[in-house]
Amino acid sequence: MTRNTATVPAVGGLSMTWAQQARLFACEAGYEILRTLRTPAFVIPTLAFPVVFYLLFAVLIPGQWGNLHKASYLLATYGVFGVIGPALFGFGVGMAIDREQGLLELKRVSPMPMLAYFFARIAMSLLTAACVVVLLSVAASVFGGVRMDMLQWLRLLLALLLGTLPFCAMGLWIGSLVKGQAAVGIVNLIYLPMSVLSGLWMPLFVFPTLIQKLAAVWPAWHLAQLALGIAGQIQNVNMPLHGAVLLGYTALFLGLALWRMRGR
Amino acid sequence: MSASLPIASLRQVHKRYGAVTALDGMELDLRRGELLAMLGSNGAGKTTALGVLTGRLCADAGEVKLFGADPKDAAVRRRIGVMLQEARLPDTLRVQELVHQFSCYYPQPRPLQETLALAGLSALARRAYGALSGGQQRRVQFALAICGCPELVFVDEPTSGLDVEARRAFWQVIQCLRDAGTSIVLTTHYLEEADALADRVVLIANGRVLAEDTPAGLKARARSARIRCVTQLSLTELLSIPGVQSAEAQGSCRSLRCDDSDQVLRRLLARDPSVSGIEIRPLSLEDAFLTLTGEAA
């Protein structure tokens, strides 16, 4: 029942092999995904919301936007909208609830490295984001007549997946600030206005000039510029600039979150 | 040789939350193979002491050692298991999944079936956590504390909220674990629990260790009682009654502390038949401890 104590040092920690560490990370991510999949109240709205909105605005509501291809344009922006959600909710709300329920405390006194916890949440966000993009792409090609070559689509997918990282960091910060259900309110308070004001629901040119100018403060707008550029809906996009801004936001939110968590 | 060395210790540890002092120069040694009960009322500092020992909280001052190292180091925490006072696990995961997940955190975990059997969960292995009763959920949390085959297990108020039967079942599991050589630290505010399980009991109050004793010594102290009554006898007369340890005036009442309240009451009635308003209460744990430590605090 007990380990032979002769193999255990009197002082200091126990080491784990790389294989054991890898198994720990995989296990943590696997159970995080399993736990979420068994929560339909989270999965279904997260996956369905962007697709339903896309179909409504891109397909059902008629209208022509100059020489833009509406269904392709909105595929890019609803793609951004769809991947931000699971990142913000998964990190912000998920962590806030784990904190409130004491699960995070239990994991912090367990030998689990905190990195494994974050890794699991990022894996979950990426998986959900990939599902959202696939669903949107199917809707776009079947109902919206969107045609994209494989390479272009893969570039869009990659941009959207990497683009979740600043929002994971933002969620982490929110999750470190508030506990439990309060995080739902805060995430919605940021998520929905940011999406509208970054032109994710309707293109920015329908808004007043001031809002168009202010859009540059939102990380979501920068990700949308990348996605629209890849989808060929806007020309001469300064990809490195928007990429750098997103990286900067990631560093900023990560820094704020770590600073906040260290202060405890 | 290592039996005499503490496996964990607190030296002059202080911890404050704003204006509240949770630990005020706490001193504690945990010895290998013993079951130590930390006894104290709510807010005495037990949970904070465990938090500091398990790396969840940072001490403001003082030295905290776990197996000679800093409990903030995850590699050291591979030698311990912790059951917190309050932790809600994901409702949608099954019992065996939760135990497997936590087993992955350890280099040499206990076989899954063995953990489940030890915690009395074999029949519930495939049940979702959210579908379990409160007592069953506590057993899962206990399983997570022991799944890594740790040398030292911390359990914070393991039986609060459990019914008598569940509490006895839990005690049996703790005893099994201890007989297998695991060192255990248990916090409780039930004297009965400390008595049933512990090799050594420390009384914690106001963030400090007030006293320590064996359960037998503790029991002897806890037999004492306090009698309050209205009597015509003076304090000196009361003190002369055999068995009365102390007497004091509380308004019109007199308060007596004694070992055997039945004996003292008979003698009291014999000397003053007009005695009225008699009230007998067992000594509080703190009082009981302080009786023998000579009002140190």
C-alpha cells in the first residue's frame, strides 16, 4: 500500500520524467475538454451563436455592399466573433468559477503545475474555435456561395486560432479579478460591445466616422483586419502591424493577470 | 534517524488578512508517521496554517518547511495530498475520471482501483460527481488527497457536515491510512474526533499554538465542568469544598470549576440547601486546555 520509503529522499521534492509530465498535460487538457463537452449549455450557444448570426446577416438579409462579397466579408468577421467567445468565456468565466468553487485552490495545493491548467484551457479554446470556424465555413460555402482555395482557408483558420491568444490572456485577467457569475457579466460587457464596435457584426462603414476611427483600440478590430485581408475583402493590409498589436495586447493582459495573481 | 526530524514545520509564522491576524507567530512540528489533530474554533487559524504548509498561501514572516523545502515548489508537493475544507469539483466528471486526473499529478500514484477501494468509492466509480451525496463528495475529495500515495496527508475539517454514520466510516478510512504509515494532519473542531484518531493534539487559538497534549490527557481535562449557581456561601467557603478548583463571583451568581461536577454538587447542596439557579456546563475546549497549562495565556 505504501511506497518503500527507502526510495524516497528525506528532504526535497520528487522528480517526474518527461513522459509523465507530458501525460499530466495531456490528461489535464483531455478532462477539461470532456468536462466542457458534457456541459451542453456552454457548447451549444458557443457553436451555434456565430453561425446563426452569420446566416441571418450574410444570407437571409438581402443587400449588396458595392464590390464587396458580403458572404466572404462576414465569414471573416463572424469567424473573429466566433473564436473570441470561447477564449473569453473559457478563461474568464471558467477560471472565475473554478476560483469561487475552490477547485483552483485545490489544484494549487496539488502538485499540478499551473501551466498545465492554462494549457488545458488554451487547448479547449482552440478546439472550440476550430469547430466554430469549420461550421461557419460550411455555412458560407453551402448557403453563401463563398469559394476559397484550401491554402487561403488554412491561412484564415491559422490566423483565427492564433488570434484567440490575446483574448485568452484578456479572459485570464478578468478571471483573476472577479469570482463566479460576476465574470459572466463582465465578459459580456466587453465581448458584445467590442464585437459591434470592431465591425464584426456589421461592417464598420455603416457606423459614424468617430466609431470607425476608434475601432483601432479594440484587439478584435486588429484580428478582423488580418482575417479580412486573408479572405481578400480588404486590400493592402499591414499584416505585421496588426500581428504586432495583437501580440502587444497578449503581453499586456498576461502581465496584468500575473501581476494580479502574484499579489495574493 | 529521520524519525526525530520534523517532516514539516512552521517557525514564528505570521499571516495577516488586512486588519485580521490569522497566524501570530505559529510554531508547529509534524513528525513522521503521526496523526496530528489541530483543534480550535472557527477562525482560530487552522485553515491558514494548512494553507501556508501546503503552499497555497504565502507567510508574511517566518519560516515554512515541507520536507526541508519550500511548499511553493510543486516537486515537494508531490509528497503530500490535501483535502480542503471546501472544494467543488466539476459536476460532469465521473468519480474514476477525477481520481485518474489527480493521479496523473504524481510520479508514483496508487493504482486507481486501490484508491477507490480505500475511499469506499468502488461502487460509485462511474457516477458523475454532481450526482453524489454530500458525504460521497467528501469521500471523492479524500480520494484525490490520497491517490498519489503521499507520505503526508492534510485534511481540513473532513467530517464537518457529515452525519454520525458517515463520520465513523471516515474515521475508519483515516485509521487505515495511518496504519499503513502515512503521516496525517487533521483539523477539526470536534474534540471527539481528535480523541478518536490523533496521536497528538495541538490546540490553536488566535493564530498560535496554545497547548499540546495526547488525547488521553485531553480527555482528562475535558471532564471538567463549570457550575453556576446562586448561593449564600462565600467564595472562600466554596473553595473549601473538595473537588472545586476555582471559584469566582459573576454578579449575584458564583461560578465554580471542578473535575467531578456530580460530587461537587452533592457537597454544595449539603452545605447550602437554599442554592438555586443551578447550571452545569462542560468546560469549553480552551478552558479545559488552560486548566492544565496553568492559564499560560
